[in-house]
Amino acid sequence: MNCLLCDKRLDNQPTWQQLLGIAKMQSICTACFDLFERIDSVEEDEILDSVHSLYAYNEQARDYLHQFKFLQDIALATVFASELRILLNDPKKMIVPIPMHPINKRNRTFAQVEALLKAANISYQSYLQKTTESVMGEKTRAQRLEMTELFEVIDDIPNKEIVFILVDDIYTTGTTLRHAARALKSKGARRVEAVTLFRSKREK
Amino acid sequence: MPFPTESIDTAIKNGWIQVIEGVTTKTTWHGKHYTCNRCFNSNQVTFTTFECAQCETTCAYCRNCLKMGRVSRCSELLIWTGQTPIYPTNHCMNWQGNLTPSQQKATNELLDSTKQGIPHLLYAVCGSGKTEMLFQPIHYLLNEGKRVCLAAPRVDVILELLPRLKTAFPDTVVEALYGGAEVERFDAQLILATTHQLYRFHQAFDAIFVDEADAFPYTADETLQQAVKKAVKPNGPIHFVTATPSAQLLAMNKKQGNISILARRYHGQPLPEPRNIPLWNYEKQLKKKKIPKKLLGWTKERLDKQQPFLIFFHQIELMELAETLFQQLDERICAVHAEHENRKERVQLLRDKVIPGLLTTTILERGITIPNVQVAVVGAEQTIFNKGALIQIGGRVGRSVPNTSGDFVLFHQGITSAMDEAKNEIRKLNKTEVQL
């Protein structure tokens, strides 16, 4: 088995925890993993009750997302599997991935957030549906702020008291997450939090 | 895709393009077996399966050639089967240099093999002027209207060759392909390419020359060897050029092709033989922020005599540790490795004598010429320094007139067979005729 990012041979010794299925096999080498900068930043605003971002959006994060999303390397979904599982595997929480528009999903051949959750073996509910094909990364800050509603809620929400956790790959201006949270809250959800892999600090 | 969709559609309609699936699936008793039709990779570990939103089945893609754009079961590969372009047959060769009699002999042999379409191995020692020996055979092929590829495993080699070939063949369309290159003419008659780029070609060349055929990753990666075979036309020859052929390459060309050996450098002087000097616990000493005594002495001598030097390390971490220590000796000394963007500039600074010496990984083992350079290897017993690598490293020394010799030291903690073999081979080559 080689590191999924740098292709160097992984020579980690198998451990008892791995053998018993408690710990997952590492899919990238420690050198590559150390290049991700763990920040665990938690922020909140009037709509989002909490946004927990695990890593800083540094060069390594950018390369990772490039390979994962644009080179469509779905194997990379396993890289953060155990970190996401520790955070999200909780029956008291309702995990809702930020969806992709069906056309965009077809073009990419997979939806990256769902792939991350599947790789981590976390159950989720796809309550949201994207209404536009437009993509956040291509917009300026001003354009993002004046967007009309991006998401609609597909089903009725059975349990409104449960904590909803939105999951996305990157948190930049927060427009996407706020739109999603607003959609859920308009259907009666009480508390909507979010977990994202990366936090991008750059202001556009 | 460098072509508009409409013209591709018309070409498919007219039967000029054959469409094949990206990844072939074979079902065997123990599950599915995938093969990538672009890079011919069939190592099952490098295939990832997933639920594809496009073909809506369990799809698989190849991670071996992922960097060139993903190829999966539901992606299509296009092969041009229409008319082949007609290339000009009047090429001028603008090269004034002279070949030595032994170079001329090897060139003639290579040319004969090219005419007959037989694979040829040009086994020529480091610094024997290999590139120049290729000019006549390439010129012959171009004048026949043939399409030629000169491939090498490393980008550095391609970048070094490009200006030389452009001046040698001023009215030929020459294009270089490598990761990140801006390519205008994919249909160029003479293509310089890294071996990876040959994944893109299917029976496209009348002849391929593989330079530095023993360099990493070509020998280690079987798909690259297959890519070369795939890129050449069915009866086209594949010629190899190297200073350190592997046993496999020698055996292959002995059986099916021809071999020319050039055991003398163009200036006629012998190759420098390595000196073995034991250097125990160098790793420990460096970690204690101390340069081992013998290494320190060697470096000081180079600094005193103002001779440029290269010190090879097996590991980047250790080299960077040593870098700070060497900088206390002379602050201009610095390190280069594969991820340094300015490594070309640093090598140039060494040539210009702005920097007295460089610490390096095996990245500088081949393709560079620095007048009067002296070379040391720290940790020559490490497996990364195999016979080929050591011969190549030694090949940096004494390449140019008037400094046709120099010091080539192997600092080691125990002599390995690779070190012995390298020394024996250099001795053999220096006694001229090598027995194969």
C-alpha cells in the first residue's frame, strides 16, 4: 500500500487495534498528514449555531481538494475518515451533507461530501437539495452575498429537536452553510451546527 | 481536450477515430480484474471502485495515470485511425561539432540499426557526448518523413535537450511534452517527451529513442516501459541510450538487437575511480550537530583549493540537518532536492562559482556538467545508491577539458556489493573493451 498523496510506500506496522477493526489503516503517510494544520476553529453567527472547522486551508489542503474534487480521486475520501467519525458518529445528531446539483454531481461522478461521510461510515440524511447549478468557488464575495436561496428541504423533518449538523468540505465566507441552515430552520429545525474539513481565512 | 467537440464528433462519424473504454474489466473467479487502456496498468491495488453518478454502476478508475486526468470504466479513449500526417522530407541539420572516431563508429552502428528497424542499445559512459551521437540517426529519420520521439524519464533531461535539438534542427517542428508544458503542436514531427507523456500515444512514432534509460522511475515502473512500446508503430525500433544499462536491458538487446559500446569519454581520459573511506556513525554525529572529521577535512580542502563540490545524501532530512552545519563553514553552501523550485538556479550558481558547493540528493546524479567538480557521497552503503547511481554520480567528475579528472569519494559504513560492482565496472570500462 502506498500513500495516496505522495505515493511513497507506507511501512506502518499493523497494530492490534487495526486487526480488531477498532482503528482504521492509514491511507496517507505521516509526513503528508503532518502538512495538514489542525486548527479546530469554532465560530458562530446568528444563523449557524456553531461551525467547527478541523484544518486550516493551507497549501496541502488546497492540493488535497484539487486532487479529490477536480482530478476526481474519490480514494482520498478515506484520508479524514477516522477524524470525521470521532466527531460525527453520534446517534443524537442528524448529519446532513451539503448536496451538489444533480448535473454537477453527474459531471464529477460523485458528490464529495457524501463520499467523505460514506468513507467514514457515518449515516446521514440528504434533506437538502441544491436549486442552482452555480458553484461558490467561482463567485466574488459580493456576488455570494446577494444570492437567492440555494437550497430547499426535500422531506418533512420528523424530529425538530435533534441537533442538525451540516457537513461541507470547506468554509470560506459561510454563504453556503448559512443558506443551508436557513432552509432547515425555516422547516422548524431548532439547532443547526456545521462541521467542515477546512477553514479558508482569505477574504475576497 | 485540445480539439473542439464538433470536430471530434465528425471524425468519429467518418470513422477516423476509434473509441475504446478507459478501463477494461475482466471477471475472474476471484473477482474483477481491471486494466487501464491508457497506461496499461493492471496492478489491482491502484484501482479504486466507487458508485459512479455518471454511469450509475460500480465504476473503477486508474490511479496510476490520474495526474493526466482521470480514466474510469465509463470514460472513453479516442484513437486516431484516419490518415497519418505527411511530414516534410527536407530537414536541415545545423550542427558543426565533430565526432571522435569512436563516437562516429557508434553513430554509424546506431544509424544502420535505425535503417533496418532493429532496436539498438547505445552503451556509452558518462560524458561521452551521447546526445550528439543521436543527431545523425534522427536526421536520417526526419528526412524519410518519419515521426520521431526522444524520450527520457526526467523533465530535467528533456528541458536540457530541447534547446540543443531546436538548434540542431532549425526548420523541423519540435515540441516538448512534460507535466505542465504548454503544447502547441501535438502533431510535431520530432517530439521530446518524458516517458510518462507516452501514455498519451498509440502507435504514433516510427522510432523512439529512450535517453537515460536506466533512470528512475522508468526502470521501476513497468507501465512506463509498456507506454514506450505502445507509442511506437508495430515495426518501429526502440533505441536505448544509457551509461549504466541494467542486466535486463543488456540481455534484451543482445537477443533481439544491436549494442554499441563507447567506453571512452570524448576527451579520451579514463573515468575517475571511487575512493572508499569509512565514516562510522555519520548519522549520529550529524544529529549531534557535528560534521564527521573526515568529511569536514574533505570539504575544507575543497574550499581551500576553491574547487566546486557536490555532496550526495540519501535522505532529505539528514541533508537539511547537515546544511545548517555546513553553512557554519561557509554560509554560501546550500542544499537542493527534487522539491526545490530553484534547483536549476543553484546549480548555475555553482557553475558560476558564486556558491562553493552543494549538498544534494540523487536528483543531481545525472545530466549535469560542472567544470572541475569534486564529488563525495555520504552513506554510500545506502540501498538508494545502487551500482547505476554510483556510476552516474562518479560520471559528474572530470567531464570537461582541462579538468579531466577529480576526486570521487564514497564515505561509507561498510562496503556494499553495489559499491564493489560500480568500482569494478569503472575499472573495466577504463581498460576499454567491456565483455558482455
